[in-house]
Amino acid sequence: MIAANVTAELGGRRGARRRIPVLPLLCGLVLLVVLVCVFGGTALAPDDPTAQNPLLSVSPPGGGHLLGTDQLGHDVFSLLLAGTFPSVVGPLAVALGCLGIGAALGMSGAYFGGVTDTIVNRFTDLVYALPALLIAIVVLGVVGGGYWLTAGVLLFLSLPYEIRLCRSAALVQVRLHYVDAARTIGISPARSLFRHVLPNIMPTVIATFLLDFVNALISFAALSYLGFGVQPSSPSWGRMLSQGQSLITQNPWLSIAPAVLIIITGASATLLGDWAYERLTAAGGTR
């Protein structure tokens, strides 16, 4: 009887540990909805985002328009859904680029040490010392902007964060015996890094990936607000925020709605990253 009770209690505790808390679940649902809008936002829009109705001009919510219309008669809600693609895809590409390049450089510096580590560290110090947003504005202003050029500039300026965190996490692993054993039996450095070291630093990699996405999301919105990044004809949350600022007394949702979407998306990714890091770290510590 006692053994059965103990087993039941342990099983209940394991079930409690497996249960996902409400807040991370809500954050995951928010990001899932955002991803659905990235690929199907235009199709889900109640009106054609490009359709103009000059007779309406700027109008508050009503008349079949959930969030009103802008100065050209565009439906604001439809613009928000269509603007999800340019607002999210660029930051996602930046985060994925940081994940691939930054993790590889950080782990390589930690694994090889010596000259490789010195070069990686000097590169991160140099880029980290640059005022990122100012550099992005200058480069995009000189070259003339462009969506993927903006993504490339932000990728370059965001690399030091991923490199430093992955290098710090990998330094702990490369000093352990299993890495020495892999070297002894002749396993290649690339296989040792990506088959053995990488899985053990995955909590840091995932959390940093989501943080890179949030930083890129905010940077893209800021650059779009200033007139860089997306084309004037392309809807994006940052550009909608800028265009609605002068019309806030006529239809405040022109600025409020994109600002809320930026905040909710960024906060959801940050909270989900924190929860994933704690959960994966705890799971790794109980093996």
C-alpha cells in the first residue's frame, strides 16, 4: 500500500512537471497565430488591403471596418494582417541567420581556442562597440534602403550577442571529459560540435534565438517608422505606426493597433524563451 501511494505521488509530480503553465501556453498560441498571419494574412483579411476608398478617408471603427480606415480608405484591420509578413519575416530571417552563423562561430572559438578564439572575440568586440541603430540608419540611408539589405545589416550587427552567449555555454562543455574522449577516438571537430556540444547548449541557443528575433522585430519596426526597410507601398507595423501618428485624433487605432501587435509579439517571444530556457535547463540537470 505504501509503495503504491509513493508511486502514485511520484507519478502525480511527474505529471505536474510535464504540464505546461498557462502563460507560456498563451505565448505559444500568440506566436502561432502570428505565424498563421505571416503565411495567410492577406487571405484572412476581410477586405483587400490594397483597395482604396477615398470617400471614406480617415474614419473611426464602424461601417463594416473593425478598426476603421486610413487616409486612403484602406481597412486598417486588413492592413495589419497583410503587414504581418514584412513585419515578421525579416526579423525571423535575422534570428535564423544569427542562430546558424553565431552558434557556429561561438562554438568554434570555444572548441579550438588560440588564434580562432582570438579572432572571434575581436570580431565580437568590434561589432558590439558599434551603435547598431545609428549604423543601420547611416548604411541604409547611403545605399537607399531595401528590405533584405535591412535584414543583412541587422544580422551583421546582431551577431555578437549570439556568438558571446554560445561561446560561453560551449566553453563549459568543451572542458568536460566527453569532448576529450571524442577527440581521442578521432571524431572530427565538426561532428563533435554539432552532435555532442550543440545539444548540451540548446537551452542557451533557443533562448538567444528568440531574443534575437525580438530585437530584430523592434529594430525593423523602428527603421520602418523612420522610413527605411520596407517600400512605401508595402504595409508594415512600423510604417503604419508612423503614418497613423499624425491622424491619431481621427482614428487612434492607426497607431495603437500596430504598437500593440509589436508589444504582444515581442513579449510573447521573450517570455516563451525564458520558459524554454528554464525548462530545458532543468530537464538537462535531472538526467
